[in-house]
Amino acid sequence: MKLIPYSNLKPKNLGILLLFARLLAYAGYFLIAIALLAFFSEFYVYLFPSAPVGGQGETYESHPYQFGVIALFLAIVVLVVSALFAAFVSWEASLSHPNDRDT
């Protein structure tokens, strides 16, 4: 099993675009992992709250949750752009060139 995104594509001229699509896919996977960590940390703080320090109690802030939502949204955008680049490379590889004729 290969862990290389779009490993079945064989580009003719757009190898750098395929490399960029793979790097974007890795960045998208990393952002998904960061978003999951943010969601799990928020869930952990919700289940196991810390003791209030001051007499007023503590206020609840959902900064990790907001960060997780933003990271997940960015991950989806990055993965869609990566897939569009890979689709463009696949389309270019499927075109027939005049030099590739079977005679």
C-alpha cells in the first residue's frame, strides 16, 4: 500500500503540478489531524473541567473548537484544490499527442 496521493497518475508534462497537488493533499491531511486534535482537546476540557481558581468561577471559552472548525474548513478547501490539480494532470495525461500515433 502506497501512502502517496494520486500515485496512479503518470504525467507527461505537468509533473510539477502533480507534485504540488500531492503536497497540498499532505497539507490537507495535516490540517484534518490538527482539527481532530482541537476537537478532542475541547471535548476533554468539557468532560474534565478544571477547578475554579478565583471566587467568581471560570468562564467557558471555545477557542479550540473555533480553531478546529476553521482548520477543518481550510482542509476541505485545500483537498478540493489538490483534487482539481490532480484532475487537470490526469486530463493532460489522457490527451493524445500527434507524436503518439499508432501506425
